[in-house]
Amino acid sequence: MRVAVASRFGNGLSWWRRLADEGADVRVWIDPPSQKSVGDGLIEKAGAYETLLSWAKEGVLSGEPTLMLFDSISLGQRADAARRWGLPVVGGGAFMDRLEKDRAFGARIAAEAGTRIPPCEEFASIHDALSRCESAPLGPAYFKSDRYIDGDATHGAHDGEEMAQYLRDLIEQHGGHGRCVLQTRIEGVPFSTGRWWNGLAWVGPYEATYENKRLMNDDVGPSTGCALNAIWFYPDEDPYMAQALGWEGLTLPFRRAHAPPGLYDLNAIVDAQGDAWFLEFTSRLGYDSEPTSQRLIPNLSAHLFAVANGAQIEAPYDDLAYAVRLSIPPYPWEYGERSDEGSADGHRIGGADGIWDGNFIAYDVRMRDEALVSAGPEGIVGLTLAVGERLSDLHAEAMAFAKSLSVAGLMYRTDGDRDCAQAAKRLAEAGVEVHPGLLAQPRKQKTEEVA
């Protein structure tokens, strides 16, 4: 089986290596020059996209089972062209790009399905949003941009004055262009629901994701892509969250739009009454949720091949997967180059127990002199991950492994057990089914009697 991977950011190394370890012939093309060293010595590379595409076409023409995997958005036109040629493709497409990058479009798709949408105002530019804040009262709200700004295009403010000041600073730093929205803030727990789409229908169980994006313990610091997460698959065919989001109502607009096969995730806020409010779509592999969830998929290559060809998928494991992001300076800075002073490239990673099948899930790493080192400038090392039944045990295992690593300047949160448990309690009180391992009390430690 051939798997041709086109990656916009180069974060899917654990997926690539697992596919190779399962016996697939894998080749990878990475788009940004700053990330092209990711996976060196660990996976076969294609120097140009055209080379990757030709290799995939050769596989189809020779009768070899072949698929292309686009593990991120912004490569939609290339993905659609590959499909038109006749290649089985998972992920990527103009619809996926628009669903995630055009927030207003995504909200309209969700509203058509019957999902609750927080009151929201659309603007053609950040300048227009600033004018709105300065001209009329504004309550607690979030600013969301279609642009990629500082890794997280969402910012919350208590009132219009606070929001206006943020937007002025944003314009000063990044300019005022780009479509954006101001959305009324809903108090609750951020919670995501996902499911695989095979091009015609939803397949497999629903996936539940709780993640916290804040860099430091107790939610101090900036929002990142993800700092910690807990993942599980619902055992019920129609869980509460699917009903609350009107998930089945997505089928018609997805078919009408010829939505490409892939994973679609709907991010929401669940309030105290159990109502789910739409935030945005993630129409791609989510990081860190999918590197975490892949450990619950029995055979990743068979899974992707079934999705690409409109088939059903094998049931995932019913365990809980838990992961915490590992990083080094200058993370979370995202605008560096490998040649920059202070770049994270080339730092030794001692103690890793694999790329995808142990406690270590690799992100931006490569081989150098038979040792793992960091690759790229940003400093995203990977995840410390554990899979099992009880959150407290998984957290202890993940933290023990993180502490065993020898990586200069290694950073990670240490309060993920408390954070996930608190969120799970609030979700359960609102009527949402959560994995029982999130609510289980920590095991009592045995103590020796003192004579």
C-alpha cells in the first residue's frame, strides 16, 4: 500500500511513522521551508509536491492500493485536483479550507443543521470591528479572525473598551486587513465532537475531545494550539452531544457541498444547562487531539483506506487517551527560521521511547548521528501520552515519562489531571456523557504502619 502525505505544517510525524510501521510505503512532502527537516532519517521524503503526486499516480496505475493524506488545511486546490484525477484522498479540499478559514460560512453550515449559534457580527476588516466597538456598547465577547494571528485567532474581552484597545494593538502589530467576527461570549466548558466522513456518510463512533490551550498551569499565559487534552470515543451511536449539536443535520449540506472524506470536528461551548453553542469547525487532523486519538484506532492504514474509499471503519478501542504537549524555547513563538539565533532546531531529545507507540509522540524531530533532535525553529517537541481507564493513573504515567526525558529547557503543564477532572465534572452535571475514567477518584496510596 502506498500513502502519499502532503503536510502544510509537518506536525504529523507520528501518523507517518505508524503507517510505515504497519507496512505501508510512505512518502511525505512538507510545505514550509522552515519545517522541511522534520522527519529526516525517520521517513521517506519527496522534495516537491509534483514528485509526490506522480509517485501516488504510479501506484494507482500499477494496481497497488494507494491513497493521499492531506493532514492540514490550505492545500485544498491540490487535494481536489488529485481527486479529480482519480486518486483516493483523505483530508484537504476547497470545502474543508473554507469551512475552517471562513468562520461565517462555517457558522451558516452549523446553523442549517440546527446547531445553536451565539449572537455574532461579521466584519470585512479589523478596522471595521474596531469602529463597531467604538460606536456602540459591547458586552463580553470574543474576537475571531479568519487570519492566522499569533497561533490563536481568538481573543476574549469583558466589554467594548477592552476589546477596542486589543484591536488597536492588533492593528499596530499585524495590520487591520482580514475578515473577522465579534461573537457574544457564552460561559461554559469548551468541548469538541468529531466524526469521520467517507464522502457520502458519517462512519464510526463520535469522538469526544476536551483540550486546554493555555500554556501554563492554572491557565496562565497565552493560548496555544493545545497544551493538554483527553480523548475518547462514545460507545453510544447517538450520544447527547450529537443530539445537542444537530449532527445528523450536517449530512445534507455536506452531501450538497461534496464534502471530501476526512475528519470533521465541531468545537462548541457547553453551558450549565447542557446547551451546546457553536464556536468553529476543525476540518482536518487536529493537533494535539488526533496524535492522541490515533492510539485508539486499531489499524491506522486500514482506517484511512476505508474512509478514502467510502467504506465503514473498524471500531476504535474504548480506552481514554490523555496527552500533554512538550515544548522548548522559543515556543510558543511561531515566526522564527532555523537559522535564527535562539531557534529550537538541533536540541537533543534523550529518553524517547519511540515515535508513536510509547509514551512519546513525536512532532518536530529528526535523526542526527543516530539520536533524536528537535527539528524546525518553533520548539514543539511532541506529547507525553498515556492510554488506559483512569485519568489519575494516566496523568501519573505521562508525568513520570516527561520527567524522565533529557531535553534542555523542556516545558509542559503538570496540572492536567485537575483541569480535565474539573471540566468533566461540569460536563457531567450538564448532562453530557463523559468517559468514566475522568470522574473516577484517584487510587488511594498504601501506607506502611509505623510501629
